[in-house]
Amino acid sequence: MGKQVNNLANILSLTTLKHCLLAILTWCSFSIQAQETPYSEGKKYTLGSVTVSGNTSFSEQTIVTYSGLSKGKEMTIPGEDISNAIKKLWNSKLFNDIEIYITKIDGDVAHLEIRLSDLPQLNELKINGIKKGKKEGIINDTGLKKGTKVTENLITNTKNFLSKKYRKEGFYNTKILINTIDVKDSIETARVNMVVNIDKGEKVKVKDIEFSGNEILSDKKLRKAMKNTKKINRFRILKRSKFVDSAYQEDLSKIIDKYKENGYRDARILSDSLIVNDDNKTVSLHIAVNEGEQYTFGDITFIGNNAYSDRELSRVLRIKKGDTYNGVLLQERIADNSKPDAFDITNLYQNSGYLFSTINPVEVSADDNVIDMEIRITEGKPAYFNKVSVVGNDKTNDHVIYRMLRTRPGQLYSKENVVRSVRELGQLGFFDAQEISPNFNNPNPDEGTIDMEYSVKETGSSQIELQGGYGGGGFIGTLGLSFNNFSIKDIFKKEAYKPIPMGDGQKLALRLQASRFYQTYSFSFSEPWLGGKKPVQFSTSLSHTKQFLYNPITRNADKSKRFNITGISVGLAKRLTVPDDYFTLSQAVSFQHYDLQNYNTGLFTFGNGDSNNLSYTVGLSRNNTRIDPIYPTGGSNFSATAKFSIPYSLFNNVNYKALKEERDALELIVGDSTRPIDERTEASDRVGEIDQERYKWLEFYKINFKADWYAEIIKDLVLKPSAEFGFLGAYNNDRGVIPFERFFVGGDGLGSYSLDGRESIALRGYPNQSLSDQDGGTIYNKFSLELRYPITLKASAKIYALGFLEGGASYNSFRDYNPFSIKRSAGLGVRIFMPAFGLLGIDFGHGFDALPGETVKNGWETHFIIGQQF
């Protein structure tokens, strides 16, 4: 009887051979046990009972129904029905160890048993060897989420995926180890915990890059064309030699581009290979090229152009017959995708409304290595803006945004206006400049219309300054509030305080600073669109300062001896249209009143009296920096301002020459210790009276110039050269240069407090205001060069590192002025801008020169920039 059973099993196995192979591939077994039977080949049976056994959470009825083995069904055993049942159960990806047994045969009725187990579900996942922030990406990429069915195939695919992923990033020695641990608890569902151990090892470096087949271009030139893949060179700083596969593949294309730039349009990479060296830390790259032959441009014909003549298009293309063929340059002159405002033919058409135009260069002949080109142009209909909308502005009111847009419904499409609109929104400072996106919706080439949608993301635009410190003999506290998207019309609306009325683009600032010895209060307000129709900015400010004299006996402030300054200013700034609309003309009138009461110091020679400063300031500026005001990548920003007082000496009938001569004579008496005290005191009092007359109304003129340039050297690496100059002069030399409005050079430039209108000029590597005389300079110049590179420009935090070289100095007169006699410094720094804290920064500067009056170079200084934003 046992022999007959074995024969039946053999027959079933032979008949279902192809299904057994499938079962082997999927780690399932298929076996059938039966009672003694005389049959040696398949026979038809009626299916009786079907039972289910094994470790499963699914009901018996569900499994039987899904398998298709329904009671009463006629089927051949062995045959396709049982094989199909195994396939269906396996394809569900819910089970493993699927086996079907014949448990009993009653005549023509066969009873079956399905024995299987549920695939285990993933309970917990632990990933070791990578940073916490990278784990979520691994989970999303591999699908290793809680509840996922865990199979050997899943584990193998995960290992392969991770190994391949890190190899592409240059980690050729990555090791992946995955362990699963059964979860033993009261829950019947099979579950496992998975531990993924990732050992990336170190990135391999490129030991050598070798070329073969190149005769025209040397190995050195080809290596230079590979911008991101460099061989080991200990003297290289900006580019590392670590191998990254994606960068390498991009560099292979750069090699071909280099040949195309030199006329070898048929150049190609025949093969490339990577060899891991014996040290397992370096690789060698071998690249075989076929250079082909050099070509030149022949006739260049424009076809399909109606809007522009051949001459106009040739002026933009700037390629002539006989020029060495340059496929890269040709593509850039037709459509330079690296610059949205490039001077190319595509932008020429798109800035004139031809949004739907297409421009294709076609080679029509290449005889004798001379390439005749046809520039085939399909102009299409001019496009007009149909709808223009903005989404994403939760705080800023629509009218503030729409007034900045250069695109209007019904207006002819212009790419230049779209790019400019994005820049203007970024420059507002209310939105994350990196997230502003112009979206083209519902393009209709037949009707020539397009819908324009600008997507923005609000960011913190108001600031609070909270600072405390010790200086000047006591604690100094500062509270400053700056609301940069204020709405003054909603100031009396309770529901508008979230936490303050916002959305109209106005700026309001309040600042209070106090210590035992001084108090300052200031208020300023500006409306960028006075009247709401034109970009005319109105601004006003009020300030009041109290300074108390130090009492050396009580070591406290003597409030009976004080120096007060009260100031007010009103200004207008208008955007110009010529030479272009990046220019702004600003004008302001300001008045400061200085009141001294028993305040005898070296600042003035009189301790009681007052002085007045009525001045007019006019400025011309131009700012076309690109989009992000935190991290500009291109453009320039310059400003020139002139500040004038009324030339009182022309009409007040005061003989300042005589006063100067008298004052000089009195100074000799005051400084002559051999004279009687009464005579010296009387002379000193007279000097004070003369100075009271000289400074009753301040008379001066002041010129300032500043220019910044931004140039993107390679992607995101930005060079920023800067230059500054300032001069304070007098209309009447006998009256002299006033002791106010002077320049103090050195340090971080964040002079938070001053009585006399001084300007603090940053020059890192030296202490604050250390490079000017005690009374300040009347001339200064400064030159700096910064190299910036972003670490991240995300909305949550914009972080960039910088290196700098700079030099500057201040001078007391043009007789002393020498623009090349400057104090030099260099250093490194970092800037962090977060909506919650504003701009934070630290610089480490090394001063190469000695401070005035010293002989040893200053050395290292640390400078901080601190603010807070909400």
C-alpha cells in the first residue's frame, strides 16, 4: 500500500512540474499525501471538504474562497486547479509555506487540506549608522513601514537598494546587515522587529583620471572640464576629490560639451571604467574618447520668422559663417536655460509676447566639415494674460502683492515681466524668496491666452530686539520692536491683532535703550506706496536721547548735568523710470536740537547752551539684486547720498575768521600754565562763548557712497565685492568742521548708541571704533571681498558660510587721505537667518595691522550679530 501511495505522489509531482518550479522560486512547498489508490495518472474528482490549518489570522472561509477550491467543484488531481490555487494564495503576498494535502478519498470525492502561515508584519524598525534626519527618507524609499509584510525578497531588495544608493554617493565599501526578531506576545498575528545596520564606511577618493584616444585636447583640459570629479590634490580647497557617481555621469557629458565648444561635434565617450584600487579607499577612472573631426559653421538661415528680421536675429545669435562650430554656444544663444534673463533668441520672442513660439536649430548640410544651419522658428500667436492670481498669502493683503506685479490681465505676455515680478515679491521680505513660484495655467495656443498664478509662502517679517549687557559703568537694556508688514488702518480693530495688525506692507519701529547714564527713545514709520497708486515711499521718525554726566564721587549719574538730543525727520523716496526702474530717488529733511545743561566734557568747550542741526538729504540708489534679500546671487546695489545744512555763514554777518583767530589766541592762554588762573578761566569761558556761536546752527555737507556687487561663480557660490566712501566737509574753513556726523571705523559696525549722529563703519579684525581718532574722522574708505556659500536656504533656516578680505581707514582731512594706507584683515564667518530669531552671525577676523599708536598687529577678534524675529 505504501508503494502505491508513493506512486501517486510521483504522478502528481510530474504532472505539476512547472508549478513545483514556481514553488521553489517562492520558497513554498507543494506536497500531497493520500490514501492508497491504484491510479498512476490524473483523475477527475469532486471536491469534498476543504480545511485550513497553520498559523494564520484569516478565517477558513476567506482562504478557501480566495483559493477557488470550492466544495462540489470537479477537478483533476493532479492538475491545474491546485496549481492555480497555490498561485492565487502566493500572489496575495499574505502567506508563506503554502502546502495542499489530500487528506481523504471516498470514491470520486477528494478531501483537501490547505496548510499555510501568514507572512510576518513589520512591528518596529530600527536603523543604525545614519543620522536621525535621514531615517525618514530611507523608510519612504524602501517602504519599511509598520504593518508591511516581511519576506526574504523584501529583505534582499532592501539590502540591494541601500548598497546601490550609497555606492552612487561614493561609499563603495558600504555594508548592510538586516536582522529580524520574532515578536512574542499575546497577539496572534505574526510580527517581527527589524534592525537595519548601515556601515557606509568612508567615501572613496579619485586617485587618478586617465584618458585615451584624445589627441586634440590634453588630459589636463579634459580633467578641468570635469567640474565635480577631481583627482586627489592636497592644495585644492573648493573641490574635494571624493567620488560621487551622479556627479561623475554629469561630468562625462561635460567632456563632450568641451569638445563641442571646440568644434568637435561628433566626439563621444567610447567607454569608461572604474577600478577600485587595492587600498579600498581610492578609485581610478579610465575614459576612452573618440574626438572625431573639427567643424566650422557655414550658412545660417532663419526660417519662419515674421516678427523679427534676419538681421535682428543674427544680432542676437552672434555667430558668423566660418566660426568654429560650438554646439554649446549655439544652444545658449538660442535658449540659455541657466539664466532666466539671458540675451537669447527665445527670450527675445518671449519678451515680445510669443510664449508659444518654438525655435529649433537643424543641421541641413555637413559637407567638408562645414555645417549649414537652419534656425526653424514657429512663432505662433502672441499670448496675453487672461487671469493673474496669487496663492499662499495668509497675512499679506492682496493689494500689497498685486501692486508689485509687472503682469496684468489683458497685458501682452513678457517673460521679463514674470521674472521681474518674482524678484519684486522676493524683495518685499514678507515671503520665502526660495519658494516663490510662477505657475502657468490653462495655456491656450489657439486663442493666445495664459493664466498666471504666483505661489508664495509667508515668512516672519517683523522683529523684536531684546538685548542686555554691561558697559559704560552699568547694565544696558534694549527693547526694540520692528513691524515690517504693518497695517496702520487696522490699529483700532480688535480682531486684527494676531498678534499685531498686519498685511499692508507698512513699517513701524519702536526702540528703547536705557542705562544709569543715558536713555534713548525712537519711533519711525514708513508707507511704501503713499496714496496707494504709485511707488512713492513716505517715512518719518522721532527720537529723543538723554545723557547724564558721571559723578566720580557717588559713581552714579548726576541728573542735574545732562545733554539732550531731540530729532525729527520726514522723507520721500520715489522709484524712477529712467535710466531704468531699478533707480530710486530719495529726499529727506531732518532737524536735531542739542541741549546742554551744566554738561562740561571734552565734547564741547561750552557746558551750557544749545545747538541745532537742520539738514536736507538727497540720495540716488539702484538695486537689481536677485530675488532673495538674505542671499542674493547676482546683481548690484549702490547708493550715493549727500546731506547738506543751510550755509548760514553766507548771510549771518558773522566774521568767523576773526572768531577763529581770537579762539586760537585764547587757546594759547588756556594752555599756558604760567598765567594766572583767573586769566586762564576767563579765556576758557570766552572760548566756550565762541564755540556756542560757531555751533548754534551746525553748518556742513556730507557725501556717502556705497556699492555692492554679487556674482555667482559656480552654482550657489557667490562673490561679493564692496566699496564705501564718506566725506564730511565745511562750507567755511574758518568756521571749521563740526564735531558731529563723523565716521568711526572698526569692529562689527553695530554702534547701538550715539549722541552725535556718528556713523559706525564695520571693519572686522579690529575692536569697535578703534581705527579712528577719539573725535572720529571726516573721511573714510573701505574695500571688502566676501565669498559666500549656502549650507541651506530652506524656509525654516537660511544658513551660509563666508570668507572675507577687507581693508579700510579713516582720516582727519584730505591732507592725510591715502586710499591705499588702510588697515587690512581677513577671516571666516557664518550667518543664520531663522524666522523665529532673525539674523544671527559670528565672524572671526584677523587684523594684519597695528592699532593707531601701537606697533604689534592686532590679531584675532570675534564679532557677533544678534537679532530676533517673529
